[in-house]
Amino acid sequence: MPEWFSLKMPCPVRGCNNSRNDVILNWVCAKDKTKMFISEEGRLACSNYPFDPHNDKIANWKFDCGDRSSYGPHRGEHFIAADFQGFAHAMSIAVANSSVAGAEWVMQLMINVKEQYEA
């Protein structure tokens, strides 16, 4: 059974102003505005899950942190997929600022996410 935690991390889109080390965002589902969660299986889901099928692999997800700065990646296309490097960077900052997920959970998450991006 997967263990789910609230998704709190910087923007995983490389080049975004909100991907800095001092930014932690509380992510919400764009469709129903409910809290987002992450599991060590490398999946994201909104609070409506399992009633509403907003549950998918991280590699299939697109992110919009709301930054619209003139040189940022979200200025034209708002929802952008994160690459493995961007997601790994965001998770490293999230883990450093959290005491919730343990080392084994984080290691399993990164193994699963890497497999998604290599597929």
C-alpha cells in the first residue's frame, strides 16, 4: 500500500523563478482546487482520489506554479511537464524542508520516478 504525503515543493520546471531553494509551494489540483499528494510509487493524486481519477505518474503530470514573469517558462504555456532533473531538484529541496517522509520513502520515490523518465 503506498504512503501518501502532501505535495509541498518548489516548481519542478527548470528555469522557473519558483524553482529556487527558498520557495516551497503547496500544490493544488487545477481542475478541482483540492490538495495534491505524492506517493513513493512516483504518482500524484488530488484530494478527490479515489472518487475522481486525478491520479497519474509524475512523468505524465504538468505543473503551473503561477509565475508569469517575462523570462520565465510559464509566461506563454502555463502547464509544463517537468524533466527528471527539475523534479529531482524540487524534491531535494522539499525533503530538506520536511520531517515527514523518511529516507527509504524518498529513495523509492526517486527510483520509481527515474524509471518513468527512462521509459
